[in-house]
Amino acid sequence: MKKIGITGQAGFVGNHLYNTLSLDETITLVPFERSFFGNKELLSNFVAECDVIVHLAAMNRHEDANVIYETNLDLVSQLIEACKTKDVKPHIIFSSSSQEEKDNLYGLSKKEGKEKFIQWAEEVGAKFTSLTIPNVFGPFGKPNYNSVVATFCHKIANNEMPTIINDSEVGLIYINELVEIFIQCIKDSKKGGIPDSSIGELKIAPTKNIKVSEILRLLRQYKTDYMENGIFPNLDLDFEKALFNTFRCYVPTSHYPVKFKKNTDNRGSFVEIARTQTSGQFSFSTTVPGITRGNHFHTRKAERFAVISGKALIQLRKIGTDEILDYYLDGDKPAYVDMPIWYTHNIKNIGDTELITLFWINEPYNPEDADTYFVNV
């Protein structure tokens, strides 16, 4: 088993990488906390436990660019010094940036940090890999910090109007795609251009080049179709599926449960569950009183639970957090709740009668690639 440590574990990329690696039974994760920097003993003990260290910790924004420069180089120096103190040579994977090639102190801090790691690796015979990363987007990014996508998603989902300052083309990579590259590098895979030399660099190309205005157009369409009318967009294209899954994570929790329109006449009643512009699977279940179904999460699937008869408690919890969201649904007032990716979820019959629930998911179940991970809410 490889022992992996991630500096910046709590950050946007670090959190996604940590959660994904936690699903791999061949890997042991060495927990990292921000307080390790500035504490020589804790940092030294951390590096001594690791076979591989993914160095993501960095300062990206500050009103004084010199603070960014000095902080980022200091983090690199502390990590190298800790390795020297314990006389260990973990494989260090460094998260660099395309800003390296630009005339700013953040880019300079990345360039010089990489050079410091290379010098150390050459001196002690360690393995070092630098990954130059383009703009990253995905669920749980911090608005006004991580990416323009995070900012736009947050604003649109909360009824604010984003502004475009420069409608240029941006090169993007989805967080799942980036995480897969990190994992290939951690496992010394020879796929995807991962360097097989002791000291190597990989410039990761964007997987999507798109104008800022086109991103905004798609997100506004998701707001109209999905949030206002309950329509799932076409999810055949990888980028649009990734952008939609990102947008869904910014929908306020207060948006749910969404009430259905119930059409009733002398024949009975009719409720439309979901309109979709994509493929998928509709299904239903019956659940006897007191029984709970689910307690699992998905990393890519879009899913909807619709209660049409009986009383239910639907619970969600984002992986890595303790907050539990409770939604109470009643078939007398049909409603649905959608399951964001990386949220473990369940549904319990809390009534005295049989519970009938309809389900929609954007891809048919495949036992060879189920994307279903069982974790109690």
C-alpha cells in the first residue's frame, strides 16, 4: 500500500483528490492539517509517514503580491527541510501553474518553488514531478476565488447577475479529469504523458476551450430549464455534463423540496415527474414503514427522488462533512429532491402506509461501473 499525503488537503483540488483516493483500497491516506506548516515536529512526522506527497498548499490571492511570493516559497522550504530532518525521500508531486510563464509574483513563486524541489531531488536522489495545471472547475469551488465558473454558478443560482469584464476564451479542465492525472502520477502510470524519469514535468492541456460568454449562456439556460422548470439538460457531452454537475452544487438547499403540479379530475390525478433532454433511467420503489433505502453516494450521476405516495424522510450529507440535510416529503403534496454528487443519501418510510417513490438517474445501472459507494448518512 502506498501512503499518500496531500498538503492543502482541505482546499478545492485537495479535497476532491483526498475523497477520490479514499475510495481506493490500495492506498493509505496520511492526514494533513494546515497547522503542520509552522510546526517543525508535526511537519517532519507527516513527511516521514508518506511515500508520496502531493504539494497543493499555496496562497493564490492577497492584496500584497510579495506576501504570496514569500508564503509559497516558505511552504516549499519547510517541506524540503522536514524531509532533510527525517532523512526521507518521498516522491513529491508539485502543483504548478501556467502563471509560471507570466510576469507576476505568484507565477514566480511557482517557478522558483519548482526549482527548489528539483535541486533537493537531485541532491538526495528523490523522485519529483511537476504538474502545470490550467484553470480548474468543478463542484464546491469557492466563488470569487477558485474560478470564473464557481463565481458564475454561485451568482446565477442565487439570482444575481454576473458581469463579463473580458470575454476571452479560457482553457478549462474538470476537477475529475485533473484528479485522474494526479492519481496516474501517484501510481507511476505511464499513461497520459506522465513522466517516467526521476525528475519530470508535465504541462496539462485544457480539455475544453470556451469563451466566457458561452459559459454564462449555458449556466443561464440551466437556471431557466433546471431550477425554474425542472428540466434536465442534454448530458451527452462531457463538458456540459461536468458544467451541469458543477452548477447543481450551487443550488441553494432551500430550493428543495420542489412541489410538483398535481392535475386532478374524476379519473384521478396525474403528475409529471421530470422532463429531460438526455437519456437516463426512470424507476420506482415501494417501501414498507420503518425501512430505510440508500445510504450511498455517486461521483458523476445526476439523480432525482420523487415521493408520490406515503411519507418520507430524505437525508443528505456531503462526504467529509457532518451536516445532515433533512427533507420531509408527503405524497399528498408530491415533491422531489435531487441528489448532488459526493452527497451520501437515503430515504426512509416514516409513515404508516406503503411509501411509493419514483427515481430518475441520468445513466442506466451498470454493475461493472456502478458509481455507487455505500456510506451511511
